[in-house]
Amino acid sequence: MSDITGLGSALNSYYDVTSSNAKAAQTADKVSYKASGLAKDSSRSEIEDAVKSFESYFLEQIMKQEKETLSSFTGDDEDKDLYASQIEDMYMDKTIQSVSEDIVDKYAGNLTDDFADQIQRNLGVSEAQIKADRADI
């Protein structure tokens, strides 16, 4: 019987990893899509939106990794219900995503501006236009 229990635990772990990877890939695709749509004539707000998406995604991945690191110290709870575990993971992922976005909105200011300036330079926007765009915001 222990072989079957071990199989269930392995399947749950596989599902969790696969689900997490799929969600991360979907979010990365959204960030990539925003960045790939930028051009020399993109507005400063479009560029900053793309930068904030990247910053939020990056911070989200850091927070998720920290969560996993902390979870590794607590061990597996074999008595935990699979459905409850999946619901908990789903809400935790959404919470981490929301917190990441809030942190970027509240605290990333100068970093976001620096990234946006560099993207504009890479797109060939003049320094004078970059300064004018930054002053407008």
C-alpha cells in the first residue's frame, strides 16, 4: 500500500510543478508581448507599463522561490487534502502576483524610470525627447 501512497505524492508533486511552470510561462509571455510591441514612437506610458510588467514578474518569481525555500524546511504534509492544497497554491500565487505589482507601483519609481529611459535609448529616441517625456510624467 505504501507504493500507491508514494505514487500519489509523486503525482501531486508533478502536478504542482507542471501547473506552476505553465503559469510562469504564461506570465512571461505576457511580459514579452508587451516588450516586443515597443517601438521608437511608443509613448512613455506604454514603455513604463512594459517595464512595470517586467519588474512585477521578476519580483513575483523571487517571492515564489523564497516561498518554496521556506516550504522545504517545513516538510511535506501527507495528510493534506490534494484539492485544498491546489486551492491554497492558486490563491497564494494570485496573492504573490498582486503584492509584487503593488510593490513595483509604490517603490520602483527611479528604477522604472531608468529602465524606461534605457529602452527609449535602445529604440533610438533622442536624449532631449527622453528628458521631455520624463518631465511630462
